[in-house]
Amino acid sequence: MAEVAPQPVKAPSTDAPIAAPPSGDAPIAEPRSGFFPPWLVTIGRAVVSIPLRFFSEIGMLAGLLGQALFWGIRPPYRFSLLLAALEFVGVQSLFIVGLTGLFIGMVFGIQLVDGFRQFGAENQAGPVVGMALTRELAPVFAALMVSARAGSAMSTELGSMRVTDQIDALTTMAVNPIQYLVVPRIIAGAVMVPLLTMLFNLIGIFGAWLVCVQILGLDPGVFVENVKWIVDAKDVTQGLIKAFVFGFTVTLIACRHGFYAKGGAAGVGQATTSAVVQSAVAILVLDYLITSIITGQGGL
Amino acid sequence: MSAASEASAAAAQAAAVEAEKDPIHLRIRDLRKSYGEHEILKGVTFDVLRGLNNVIIGASGSGKTVMVRQLIRLEKPNAGQIIVDGQDITSLSDVDLVPARRKFGMVFQMSALFDSMDVYDNVAFLLREHTKLRERDIREKVMARLKALGVEHAAHKMPAELSGGMKKRVAVARALALEPKILIYDEPTTGLDPITSRTVDDLIEQTRETYGVTSVIISHDMASVFRVGHHITYLYKGSIEASGTPEEFLASDSVRVAEFLEASGVSKDLMREGRA
């Protein structure tokens, strides 16, 4: 019998869990606590962990993005998967985005007419609604809706595939899982959120018109002319640029959390929650940055 | 085709034929894997014999699953070599790994069937991804494979509707779709009742005989190990403790092997009967 001599033991035990895929919440090395009191060490560790986790998360997203770009330009190109992702992100979000747009436009219409009436400027409600929608509200709300509906579903689906070894199964079948699962979803987000933003603009302005003209009695001709006069292509373009960035970011974050999920059903739930929260924060932070860059104001 | 490329293709074919004569299909040399400071595989060296059922046993936490993840390069080892048909796959990039991975098929512990696809699409998946076969030919191949494994009646069922044993059969059918040379089973009988476990053992042996594949079976189910195993390797805390035929294994004078056999609760006589 070919018996191999036992080798010197280098680690105390191997009864540890198998390492999971990389994640942004890696434990931080235990600091030496002899010199400092324990409560100070705990606080210090908590403070240090915030930037560490932030940069770790950025690194994870950048790594996934790099791989998605690398595999996205390589054949095979799976158009059927892309179409399915476009349908899932875009077509299935039409109703919720349309509904949100309608009520945002209507509420905004009431508030602005009510406010502007105090100094006799209620006819400016239409253009202000139009400008606010095209520049800010439409891209932000469309992206938030896509994140809540499609991003959460993506994260759950990929997370479930990860914890049941389906992603590993793809790898063993010589199918790159990033190319197969992540690339079509990111493209779908970047393409469909701008289109949904356009829909949001139209329905939102219609909602404002409905309230301002049909209920609150503003002149329809003045409403439409003022909107056409004040809202121009630059406003719409600004909104579409934001929508593109938001769509791309929301799907990237959703894929990152799902793709690297760990820890069974609880881990999948945690991944979904993290994806939605991070997406919402990212949309708001990026909104400020892009607005500041485009307008040349706000410190950037 | 130019004379040079013809010569190169002929040389590759000759090398492949030569490799097929080698009784050792997979050479694992000084394989090491650590997670942080925790070393899981501590220089593992063993051979996988061509056309046989090679079983790797060991207690929970001994590094079996980590090792199988390295074998198929789901993870990159820190050091060592995995040589498949003369090619070291440890240093290959993800792109270069694509053809190497097609030599392997893997049956996961929980089967890992794609739950968004029915049984037919699960088995057809690889043929659609890696071949240019027409849908009619794919259908023929898939149904033949499902029939051979006794699950053709479940072709249009979703994985959630299948029993554990049926899932395992479908997973084997899927893994065999591209006719791989090496089939890896990760704990194939864990969580199954004794009758289904025996059915899965029969399936492993039947698959090896019918398709001539080299099987690598990760297990700690000793009854199953001695029923199907032709060559047993015992992994103890990240190192190879013993390796040999089942008879040699039972006759081993290693204390750790003896302890493992005793702790399994299956008597040596029963294990010998399993062989018989």
C-alpha cells in the first residue's frame, strides 16, 4: 500500500469553515489591546472599520466592473439573455414607474400652485414641475423604483444561485458566470433606466397638467407654452445622463451583492437589503456629484 | 490548412492518444491552499487513476471540499500542480481554462441544477453553450441521456419537483452532456436515505462502465466508499494520510486510518462484503 508519511502540522486545526467568496465585510485584524483600555480599542476599531469597509466595497465594485468589461467584450454574445434582462428591468418596470411619475407630477403641481399663488405666480408651476422632473425627479425616482423592483430581485436571484452552487456549476461547465449573469443585467440597467426616465417625464408632466389645469383651473395654453419655453433639451439631457449612471450603478451594486452572497437564506436576505440600501444612497450621492459637475456649481 | 498547422494538429492528436495510454489521469503535486493564515491543504500529493472510481475520504473539515474546488480550478491554489493529461492547469488564466474545464464534469452535493430551467433545459444547457448542434439533434441527445439514466419522464419537470435521487440523476445527465473524461462527485450520498444512496452508488458505477469516465468521488459515507471505490485516498487535516486499493486500505496499519474506520461504525467485514 502506498502510504504517505504524515506531515508536520503547521496550523492548529483545519476544522474551520471553507472560505467564502471575497466580500467587503472582511474581519479586521485584532489590535493589540494591552496598552489601551478595552473600551477605547472597541471604539477605535469601530471608527477604523467605517473607511476600511467603504474602500473595500468600492474595491469589490471596481473589481466586478473590471471583470464585467473584460468578459462583456468577449464572445459569445448572448442576445437572448440581454433581451430577457431588458424585458425584466424595463418592460416589467413600466407600470410602477408610470404610476410613480403620475403621482409625483400631481403632488408637485398642487404644492407649486399653492405656493406660487401667494405672490401671484401660479402660472410658473408648469415650467418648474417640468424642470424639476427632467433634471432631478425623473432620473432619481425611476432609478429608485428600478432598484426596489429589479435590483432587489437580481440580488436575490444571484444570491440564491450562489448559495446553492449554481454559480459554481456554471464555472465548472466552462461558462463564465460574470459574462452569463452579470453583463446582460448591467447593460439592461444602463439602457432601460434612461428610457424609463423619459416615460417618467412625460407622465409626470401630464400629471401636473391634470391637476393644475383640470382641477386647479390654470390656463391650459399658458401652462403648455411656459413648459415649452422654460424646459429645454439641456434639462432633458442632464436627466438622461444621470439616469444612465444610476441604471448602471444600481444593477452593478445589485449584482455585486447577489454574486458574492454567502451564508444560506439569511445571507441572501442580507445581500438583498444591502443592495437596496446601497443603491439608494449611491443614487443620492451620485446625483449631487453629477449635478455639481454639470452645472459647475456646488463645489466640484 | 497549412502544412505547419497540419503538423501541429497531428502532434496534438498524437499527444492526446499518448496521454490516453497513461494510467494516471490526474497528478496532484504538493498542492497547498490557505485562507488568510489558516492552511487547509498542506502539500497534498496523489494520483487519480484513469477509468476507475477514485474516492477521497476524510472527516469533516479535513479539506476534501477545498481540494475538489482546486481540482476543477473553482479556486486557485497557493502552490503546487494539478496535471491533467500532461497539462498543468494551476497557472492557466480564466480564458485558457475554458477548454481545460471541458474535460471535467461535476455533480454537486446538492445537485446545483438551474432552478429557473426545467430538466430538459438543464441537460441541454451545455450543448447549446458549447456546440453548434441544431435543436433537433440536441433534443435527440438530451432525451437519450435522460432515458439512459431513467429520468426521461421528468424531462419537463422543474428541479423543485424532483426527489433527491432524481435530482442526482439529472445532475449526472447534465455533467455527462459534453462527454467529459473526468467526473467529480462531491459527497453524492450525503443526506440521502440508504436505499437512494445505494441507487446513487449504482449510478456512479454504471456511469463509469458505460461512458468510460474517470470518477473522483468525495465522500465520508464508508459503506458507499467500499461499494464503489477502486482506489481510496485518505485526507487527514489537509495532508494525505494513506492511499491505495480498498483491500490495502482495510489492511493499513495507520492508527489514523484505523480510528477513522472504527468511528465510521461500519465493520471491516461489512466493508469487505460491500466490495464483494
